[in-house]
Amino acid sequence: MEPFVYEALSSRVVFGRGRISEARDELEKLGAKRALVLSTPEQEKDAQALASSLGPLAGGVFSQAAMHTPVDVTNQAMVVVSDKSIDAVVSIGGGSTIGLGKAIALRTDMPQLAIPTTYAGSEMTPIIGQTEDGVKTTQTTLKVLPETVIYDPELTYTLPSFIAGPSAMNAIAHSVEALYAQDRNPIVSMLAQASIEALATAVPNLMSDTLDSEARANAQYGAWLAGACLASVGMAIHHKICHTLGGTFDLNHGAVHCLMIPYTAAYNRDHASEAMKQTASALGVDDAPGGLYDLMLLSNKQKSLRDFGLTESDLDRAATLAVKNPYYNPRPVEKDAIRSMLQDAFEGVRPM
Ligand code: NAD
């Protein structure tokens, strides 16, 4: 066995159907007296219901969370924090809402209770990305890691399949890259494989018209483990290219991860053979990129970069940006090879 370093991140995880009812107890364990409940405008009703269940521990609701954690939204939330003497935050929602909770914790160090309702995985990571004047900056600090997370699969029942499928594939992408990370270790690799298996089993059922509660629970379990992988080891070409495409062309976060993961896996296939074997085994297929492609076809509305409205000249720009600032990837990151991978994704062909 190769030598490795494993560092456990500390967070308390409460998992199970209906366990949102324990939010008040969990806040008390954190020593909170007046908690601010955060949500997006779309999930304000859920935030209000949660606030009611918190009784005197509820200090208010702030429902203006937005994608990519805009600093001006955090500034508005900070006014409420100060006016209402808030001493903890409860984030109910996807990565956008959890991002706002993290941004408040970054400024105040107050405890966070995160209650995720998508599969983005942000609740498990000490990473925060914030946007100001159109520029996104990311930092890693334990200050932003939520102290407690409640995973209640019932909260994901309302997630429409067109968001649930790509969100689950986004989580799979965290785990695939964890398997070939430069700083990988046996513990995180174990989590990654369990996560891919749980998510891949769930994806076909997430796309069905009838609600499958077991699939929703499996997907959330897999998303938790994928978030733990994202938190623990470095990501590579897949995340870099998705951030480049998403940021430059304003593409939907989950959908672009979902489309690209078969192609980035194919890019690395011959340079990360053990990771590919592990991924294929977790997917229950012979070929990892092929298995990911089949799941992508099943779960994404957009089946190619062309479907996102990109043009071939956009691909040239993306390839140039993706090779800027050298970073670790098992296969050297070369512009011509990246451009060719993007062409395959543009055409939506099965990755070879
Ligand atoms: P999101 O939080 O923006 O949610 C998408 C939409 O779905 C929102 O309108 C939301 O209100 C709605 N929604 C969420 N859960 C729902 C449910 N159960 N039922 C119905 N509607 C629901 O999207 P996301 O993909 O969860 O998060 C994306 C953001 O998270 C991005 O900004 C990304 O950069 C960030 N992110 C950060 C990390 C990190 O470690 N810092 C990790 C992953 C993602």
C-alpha cells in the first residue's frame, strides 16, 4: 500500500426521513439562542415552516439566497444578523443557500446547521466561493464548515427530476475525481466508491415520474459521501473545465457537470486505470466513461455542449482558459487534447 495522509473533518451528521423535526434539538446542542433561517426565494415557505418549528430559537427568516453567493446578498443578510442579534444560521436548501450560511459564518464564526435539499454537497466542505462585481473567488477555511448537517430525504421529494438527475451526476463527478486525486487515500476512495454506487443506483429512479423514496434516500446518502470526498482531496480537469464553461458561458452548474463527466473520465482513462476500474465496478459496468455516458443520457436535458447553445469558437476559448494556471491531473493538460475532448462533448458522441 502506498503511504498517505488522511485528515478527518469534524461535522455532526443526522440522517433519515423526518429528521428535520430534530432541528430545534440540534440548534440547542450548538448553544444557539436566536437562529436566522436562510433560503432562496423559491423555498421561503419551507424556511417559514422550519422557523415556526424552532419556537423561540427562531430569530427570523432571510430568503434572498442566490447562486454563487453574491457579496451584496451577504451584506443584506448581515444587516438582519446584527438587527436581530442572531447567533446561529440554519440553511435549508441547495448549494446556494448553504453558500450564504457559509458566507455569514466566515464573517462572524457563528455555528451553522445545514439542511440540504439537493445533492450539491457543499454542506460537507470547508470551501466557499463568493461573487463580487462578476468575479468569483474561492477560499478554504474550517470557519465555513457547517457544524451540524441534517439530511432528511423527504425534503428532496419536491426536487424535480430535471434538477435531481444532474445534481446527482454532479455528486458522482466529485467522487470520480476523488479516486484519481493526487492526495487520494484509501478512506476517501472507499467513500467515493460507495457514493458512486449509491448515486448510480438511484439515478434511473430519480428520473421516473413516480416518486421512489428509497432512490431519493440513496441519492442523498451518496451525495453526502461525495461531499465528503470533495472536502478531503483535490479535484482535477473535470472541475476545472466545468468551472471554466459554467463561469465563462453562464451554464447551469449541475447540467454542465452531468454532461462533461463521461468526457473528462475518458480524457483520463489511460492515465488513471485503477480509478477507472473502481468507478466501473461501482457503476456495475465494464467501461467507466461509457457507463457515465449512459447515465448522462438518462438524466440530462442537454446531451451535448451544442445543446447548451455553445459554438465551436466557444470551444477554442474554453480550451485556452482550461490550460491556464497549471494544476494536477493524472493526464497532462494539453490544449489540443482538451479541445478534442470538448469537440466530442460538443457533438455528444459516446466517449472513446
Ligand atoms: P441551488 O441551491 O441554486 O438550487 C437550485 C434551485 O433549486 C433553487 O431555486 C432552489 O431553491 C431549488 N431547490 C433546491 N432544493 C429544492 C427542493 N428540494 N425542491 C424544490 N426546489 C429546490 O443549486 P445547487 O446545485 O444545490 O447549488 C449550486 C451552488 O452551490 C453553486 O453556486 C455552486 O458553486 C455551489 N456549490 C458549492 C460547493 C462548495 O463546496 N462550496 C459545493 C457544491 C456546490
